[in-house]
Amino acid sequence: MFYGAAAFLSESKTVEALKLVKLGRVYQLGRVLTLDSPVHPFHGPLFYNTYRRVRDALRMWRGNYGAMNIRIELSDHTGTHIDALNHVSIGERLYGDKQVLEVEYEHGTKELGAENLPPIVTRGILVDVAAAKGVPILEDDYLITLEDVRRALEGGSVKEPSTGDAVIFRTGWGSLWESDKKRYTGPPMPGISIEVAKWLSQKRVSLVGGDTPSVERIIPEPPGTPHVEPVHQHLIVESGIFILENLNLEEIARDRVYEFLFICNPVRVLGATAGLVNPLALA
């Protein structure tokens, strides 16, 4: 049984995607994590410290063998990561009509967790909305429309998405990762509309990613009003499509690489709600 949008991936799609590599350029799209990397308050901070030092090893073992390591504490939604299908619900309903109380336990969930995340090797498409609009970064509360997407694709001379593709949106927000961490985590932040999300699900894409912590637009909500993330709910719960967040797209955008071989192989932790990843784009 396929896990969500993994059903849209195929060997033939992978073979076709391999043909996109012409120059041998490799772009790392993942973020480097530091103690002060921006993380949404819902997910909590990142901690790490030296756990074993070289001298500790030299005392533990005979001979001259030294070693060291660190201990890391972090949410599975820290830095660049792909959401598993147990991450978001509509009420208490998860993807595949699973009920939260049926699968949730002290180590995440017994089904739908990150252990099921597939390796994704497919055609990648960069939709550089900021460049298409002639700005370095979109406005804080900008809602990306289907017209914006089509204009960006046309500007990059890229065909519309097809089954199994990974579609990546650049807003320019990634430039804030180092320079303005508070603004980066929002709200507000720009992102795609539910119109765009439904268009992508109709295209049967495997993954939707972006250079923000959410991919969809997030705006401040007045006290007492419902919190809404319709794009997450549609893509994950209703469609089983993976969401990839906190991408570094500045280098690939500078080189105007709009179509590429995309490789994403997540860390798989049993029951986890996301997989950490350093995706690659090969041109």
C-alpha cells in the first residue's frame, strides 16, 4: 500500500527526471542548523551540546583512540523538513480517515508516521514568484494566486506540473533566515492560496515546498478567531501530498534553474510527524 503521494512517484518518472541533469551542478536546499536558528514557538527551541569529549574517550578506552559526539534535542519540524501525513488533522480526522485517538500514543502515532516517508527522486520545478513580480521578497501577507504561478512558470519557460513532480515556491522570505529571525517565523508570512493548492493536487504532484516555515500564507489572527491553515489541511489530510518547509532557494534562484532533478530522502523516525532532510537539486 502506497503512503499518500508516494503513489504518484514511478520508476519511469525517475528515469525522465535523471535526463534533466546537463551541467552536473548540485544545489543543497537544506538549512544549516545553529542554536539560534528560527523555529516556530509551537515546535520549541533547538538545543545541542558536546556530550563526549576526546579526552573522555581516551579515559574510557585503552590506546590512543579518541572520539567525541554531541547530544541534540529538537522538534522534528526544526529547520528544513518534510511533513509526515500524521502532522495535520481536520478536527480529529487524519489522512485516510484515520481518527487521532485510534493511532496517537506517547511516541507520535502508530500509523502514518515519518517511517513511511519515501525517497523522492523526481522532476523539480522552481516557481520563483518573487522574481516574476520583479521584487527581492514578497510582501509579508502576500497570497500567491494561480495567475502568479502561471506567470512565473511562463517566465522560466517551464511546463506546468505533472504527476509526481515536486513543486517548490520561492517568495524571497528565505533571505530573512539569518538577518531577521523573528520576522521569518511570522506571522505574517507570504504563501500559496488554497486555489493553488487544489490546482496542484489535481495535477497529482508528489510534494509542495517553499522558503518559508509554512508554504501557505499565514496572517495574524484577532483574539478569539479560529486558526486556519487550509493549504496544509487540503494537501496533507485530503490529498496525502507532502509539504517541505524552510528551504534555501537563493542560490538556485540566482542561477535561474527552474527545472531540475530533485532528490529528497528524509530521516525516518518511527511515529514522528516530520523527517529532517537536506534536499538536493541537480541541474
